[in-house]
Amino acid sequence: MRSNTEVERKNSEFRRRNFRKLKRGLGWPAALLFIAAIAVAHASRAQEKTATSGLGGAGPVVHGNPDDPLRDPRETHLRHLKQLTFGGQNAEAYFSYDGQKLIFMSTRPPYQCDQIFIMNTDGSNVHLESTGKGRTTCGYFYPDGKHVLYSSTHAAGDACPPRPDYSRGYVWAVYSAYQMYYARDDGKIVKPLTTGPGYNAEATLSVDGKKIVFTSSRDGDLDIYTMNGDGTGVKRLTNTAGYDGGPFFSPDGEWIVYRAHHPATDEEIARDKSLLAQDLVAPNEMDLYVMHADGSQQRQITKLGGASFAPTFFPDSKRILFASNYEHPASSQFELYAVNRDGSGLERVSFAGGFDAFPQFSPDGKKLVFVSNRNAKVPHEINVFIADWVP
């Protein structure tokens, strides 16, 4: 819940007042860029699926207990918090179906942009899964533990694709060169899963591995689709103007949770389409939605300020864990929250005071993996953490 202390109220008003001045004096694009620099810059990790956005200072120092030094004592749902990566920008770590491995994306030497890696859940045996060429995003295991999927731009060129031009305001790249690939866990690509035009990324699988849910711009907007695990049988699920993305199946296979922002005016819709034609999307407030696995009964379940993203289901399929900066919408402070599938029962889970995002439960529900900049030594450093989950 929002703090109502006098200090926070005055700070919030100060930020709003200065943004209004910036907007009048600098124009909307420059004002957005300023906000991006000091506030929601790292929310781009929610949409662009990039591990390298916005956190310009060292991470917050957590003063934990001697037996759990990385855990804030207020994080009562977490125990035995352990850091798995050290340095670089690491993000989007997801469990294998047996709970023994993690697949994640990372920008680390010698690579200039994100590549896909695999490691054991104790942080050992880190190895490159992707080709080392182009830019990659969104890795996920198949149930057999021997195959994975991820998206990559490598077919369009070995180099990292150019970063967005922020002179037009704060925008994210949704590269149409991103295609999804089915690969062995030793890195050998078996086949592409998508080949058509448009951005194809943000993919995860159902618990039985039979269905992939993903985001694509193939039909002229950023929408959510499903397809069979082998890439056949593509079906479009969302058809509302705006950005629908980051989808996850519930463990029972009945639901999909996702993030979305739907522009309200013809002018906003036209701007979105213009940007998308240039492989760009403008960030706006994001909230969470749920729908049945067939795309029916789509409904919004959060109405929070700022950006809410990276949702994942609890093992019982009745609650959702996600990241949001709604308590500090003019900052890059993202914490983890839980909410019931109907939008009730909002509960804060993390309290580090920095950037905590991309949570996922282990298949048995006993562990939680997420990324955080807590105790990061240098700007832009984000690491993977794992903890025991306490219901």
C-alpha cells in the first residue's frame, strides 16, 4: 500500500512539479527521456526484454541477519537467499522442469549484448546456450530438459542490433529480426520455430510442454499468440490495440497472465502504430491481465500507477507474483508483489529498495528465483538470486 508519510508526499509533489516544468520547457520527448533516466528506465526490461536498462547507481545495501545476510528481515516469504551470478546484467532466469537448472539471459564479457546461458540452480556449470551472435532474449526449457527455446536476431547479422534512438522520446526496440528457435541444451539449433515477418519473442511453455505462448507483431500490433510446442498451429489470442506481452500459463493450464497497456485515443493508437513500423514501442503504464488459455474472458486485474510486469503464477494457479514500481512510480524501485487472480489481496513480498523482478517458482513450489540489484557493486549490475519460499 502507498506510504502516506509527509516526506514521501512532499517528494512525490516535487517530482510531479518538476516534470511539469520539464514538459513545458523541454517538450514531451525530452521530458520523457528525463523521467526515463531517473525513474522507469529499468521497466524496459519488462517490455524490451533487455537485461541492460537504466539502473545508474550501485545497488541498495541489504542489512540482513547473520544467517541470511542478503534477505531484508521484512521479506518473510523468503529464506536462505543465495546469489547465483556476480557481475554483468543478468535477467529472466527460469527453472527447468525438474528444478535442477536455470536458463537465463546475460550481457557479460566478451559479449556486447544479451546471450542465453544455462547453469545449475546452485550457480555452477554456467555455459553459453545461444550462438554468441546477434541479440537474444527469453529462454525457456522444454519438459525433457534437453531442449530449449529462445529468440535471437542472429539470422539478420552477427552484430548486436542498434539501440533505439531516444531523440524521439523514451522508446524500446522490438526488433522484427527476433525469431524463435528450438535448440538442444548443448547449443545446437534444431530448427526455427518462427520464420515470418515481425517481432517474435517473450515465449514460455505450458506445464505439459504442448503449448507455447508468446508475443508477436506479425499482424501489425503487439499481441499474444499460442502455438504447439513444435511451432505449428499458431493462434492469436489478443486483438486490442496496444502492447500485450510477457505471457505465462498457470500450472493447471487453464489461465494465462500477461501485462498490457491499451492506448485510449486515436492519436495514441496512431503513434503506437508509427513506432511499431520502426520496430519501436513507447513505454506507458502497464497493468496485469488474465484470460483463459483459449483467449476468452480477458480482464484487467490491477489498476496501479507506474509499471507492473513480469507476472507468474503461484503453484496453486490462484495467485500471481509480479514486479511493480507503483509505490514509487517516479523511481526505478521495483519490488515483488502477490495478488489473487481476481485482483484482490495485494501483498508486498520484497523490500530491498532497489530493482527486484522476474520471479518464478520452482516446479515443486519450494524455491523462488528472481533478479535483483541488491548489493550490486557497480551501476547496471543485476544478478540472479534463489531463495526458499515460505508460504
